[in-house]
Amino acid sequence: KTAFPHGDIEEEIYMHQPIGYVAPGKENNVCRPKKSLYSLKQAPRQWYKKFDSFMSENGYRRCHADHCCYLKKFDTSYIILLLYVDDV
């Protein structure tokens, strides 16, 4: 629940006001989220796009065999980063 809100929404999405946060007198209004939410279908993809962009900007390259594996080489060593996100 903490990773997905860091993704950015590219589409224009509207939703009902969350239960418990309905503004009095504005019960029929809708909300337009600016950030990704855990329950959105787009959330995992948007989060991954942002993560991948960050890793690329910092010199990591994605492994061709597994897109959750990132590599960064140095003169005498290297870093292998394996990404694992559990949705359960």
C-alpha cells in the first residue's frame, strides 16, 4: 500500500468520495486523484514506470532476461538489484 501511491497518473480518472471522507452538502461530488492509488488498475504499471525511469537516470540498466533485475557496473565491482513487490 505504500509503493503504488508514488506512481503518477497519466489518464484523467474520477472516483466517488472515499467512505468516511464525504464532504457534508457535497455527497454527489467526485474526486480526481493526482497520484496513483493502491486500488487502481493502472497503479502497478505507473509505479514501475517511475521506478524504471529513476534506475535508468542513476546508471542502472535493465536485464534483458528479467525486467525486475537491474545492473550497474563499476571499475572493479558491480551491483545487481533484484526487484520484488508482493501484492499480498
